Amino acid sequence: MATIGMSDSPPNRSLQCLSWSRAAVLRALRRIVAGVVLGVALSLGGTAAVAARALPSDATFAAEAEFRYPYVMVNKQVLRLAVGARIYNERNLIVMPATMPEKANVLFKTDINGDISRVWILTDDEAQTYENNK
């Protein structure tokens, strides 16, 4: 009877399967570089968008407007936020009224009922521009 010899050691595999081909390394590097470039472009693009946001020319400026939902004191006058009012923060993102700062320099627009329908919270530079234009 013939016995089949089996060794206890694992099969001999060459290290070829562990080495990367030059083309695979270049593909991986290209993907990494593309990801980094995309990340930098998006972060710089977001900054440029904030710096160049379009603010309405027909809105009213209020320095140190006080927010106590649903009321806003602007220029010594108490106004109410309209139902569905949109509030834009310094990054031009819509925020909820509960996240408003107690005081801020803002631009606002009123609706036909005299309620505030849109609010733009201004950066210090934007507020300075509107204060100088008074």
C-alpha cells in the first residue's frame, strides 16, 4: 500500500502575490493625490462662497438686533418672525430660530403683514460695510 506524503508545513507560496506591481502603486498614488486635491478644492471653494455671498440690496440693516423667539427687537422696534421665516447664518446656511444668538448684526426683510420673513446674520466685515453706508 502506498501512502501519500503530506507535509505539516503550509504550502510554499512565493512572495510574488504580496508584491505590488508598479502600475498598481501608481494607481493607488493617483487616487490618494486626487482625494487630497479634491479636499483642498472643496475647502477653499467653501471659503470663497462665504466671502462672496449675495446679500439683498433692499433689506434693512439692524445693529445689535435682539432675538427672543418669536420676537426680534430691531432699531428699537419689536417685530415678529413670520411663519416659515428663513434665517441665514454667517455661512449662508439656514438655521432654526432656537439657534439664533441673543444679539447680532443682521439684515432683514419684512412681508406684507410687517413680520420678518428673512434674516441674514452678518459677519463683522459685512456689518462694518453696512454701518459705513448709513
